[in-house]
Amino acid sequence: MAPNVPGKIIVSAPDQEDQTIILDQPVLRIGRLPAPDNDLTLTHGLVSRRHVQIFCDRVPFRITDLGSSNGTLVNDIPLPANEVRELRTGDVVAIGPFTLRYEAPQVEAAPPPEPESKKEEKAPAKPKAKPKEEKAPAEPPPQEPYGGLRVQEAPSPPPPREPPPGDGAPAGPETERWDGMPLDRSRWLQYLPYMYSEHPFLGRYLLILEDVFGPLDQAIGHFSLFLDPRTAPESFLGMLAGWLGLVLDDRWPAEQRRAILRSAVELYDFRGTRGGLTRLLEASTACQVEIDENTDGPHSFRVVLKAGKGQDVDEGMVRHLIDANKPAHTVYKLQVKKGRK
């Protein structure tokens, strides 16, 4: 029984609007090569020259993978090569970065035949209507980028895919999806010409280099974490301090060095002032700081640090910070008041 409404697939292509492909031919061939090798051309390095076929000769329609290098997913499940699988309405086929959403044809049942007695009681036939005037032939539709197939506007975009179950944590910078990429192939194949992107030995060989240079690639991709004192490796704090004109002692605790770096840029405009030195010492020691000026005559001041209960204060680090940030012509006295344990 022929379908009254033909089936169709909605193609979602990268950086392109969705296209609707009418399945009105016995077989739909999909691959990277243009016509006449394929009926639907998907130009991408992850799409094989002849990737899949959809059989539309009878309901239900079927799909088979033609042994493609990067595989095919149907509803996020890998489709074994050369295995025929039936398609149902709403199935999503993933071919590289392309997604094809399938809608099955609609078939209406024919009405039952009328009995012989009712056929004789039918009214006399009506006079034939006048022949309608012939209309001018319609202009051919514009050529679409999918191998000359009949294309109509998609009624609405496909619903977004639900994220996989997990803890809901962000996955970092968004990257291109690799639907169907086997685990024994290197991701670097995408940067090679098409003639090399399907070579199985080359895909395995590049895994060696990808494993060796993988940590360096990750460090370059997330270098912004090195520039933040809160997330930078401890061995990188000295280089950050050099960029800011600071001298940090590696014997100081890492948390105090990070606190000094976090406040360095903010306090740079207040360097050499009472307020700037107070805020710097508070950030680096977590103590309450009081500075009194002209305590022992002109150009003198006294620094009083009030530590909490059980809190240790490195007086050498405090004196180093004061000497590096006070005016050169001033003298000072340092007093540390420790809280009772």
C-alpha cells in the first residue's frame, strides 16, 4: 500500500539552516562524495565517501551503515556495519557532526468495498464537467545544496538533546562533538585532508603522538588557569610575581603567596601609602593591622599586628613586605601581639 504522505528526514548541518529531505525514491545514498555517487552529500572529514543507505521501497524504512570509518549512531547507539535496522518516527541518526531526524510516511487505510445491492441504487452519473483550462507550467524550484533532492522548509527546529546524566558540573570550553568516533582512532584525523582521514593505520599511529603531546595541549588550552593566583600551580607563582614586579620567598606558605598576588594589582596604585600597606599586610597575614605615623619623630611609623588565637605570624615575611612597599626615607617599628591560646 503506497503511503499518502511520504517520509522525510530533517538534516541539521553545522552553521546551516535545517533542511527537509523528502524520501520519495527507493534508496537514499548518503556520503561525502557528490552526485552521482550519493543522493545526499554531507561534506565533512568525519563522513565517509559512501557512508549509509536508507531503503525507502516499503514500510518500515530501513537504514544500514556501509562500513564507514567513523561509524553511525542511531539514537546515540552505534549502528554495526552492514547491519539493517528499521527506522521509526523520531529516530535521530548522527553522521559525524550532522544529525538526521526521521519522520515515517503516513498510510491511510482504504475504505471497505460496497455491497452489490448498494451499487445498483446509486444515483445516475452526473454530467461531465467542462475541462479546465491548462495552466502554464510552473517554474522549476531553485537547486538546493543536497544533490538535487526535493527540499521543503522545515516547520520547526528539532528539539535539543538532553544532556547525559551526571553531576551537572560544567564540562569546560565547548568543543565540536565527535559522534561515532571509534576509540582506536586519533582525534587529530580531522585536521588532515580527506584522503588521509579514513586511513586506519594512520588513525592508530597518531594516538601515540596525541598521548605524548596531550598534556601540553591541555595546558595550552587552559592557560587562563595559570594566570589566576587561585588556580595557578605553586611552581608558577614566582613567574607571576616577576611579571608584577614582586619578589616572593619560596619559603613562605603557598596560601600567603597567593594572597599577596591577588592583592598586588589592586594595591599597586596605593603603594607607599598608609592605606595601601595596611591592606597588603591584612591580605597576606590575615591579621588586624594598625599603623601609627610619626611615632618616633618625622618620617617614622609603627606597625602593630594583632594575631588571632593560635595564629602564627612570620615576622620575616612581614618585614620584607614593609621594606618593599614603604617610602625609602622612612623608618618603622614592628610589634606583633599574639592572641591567647
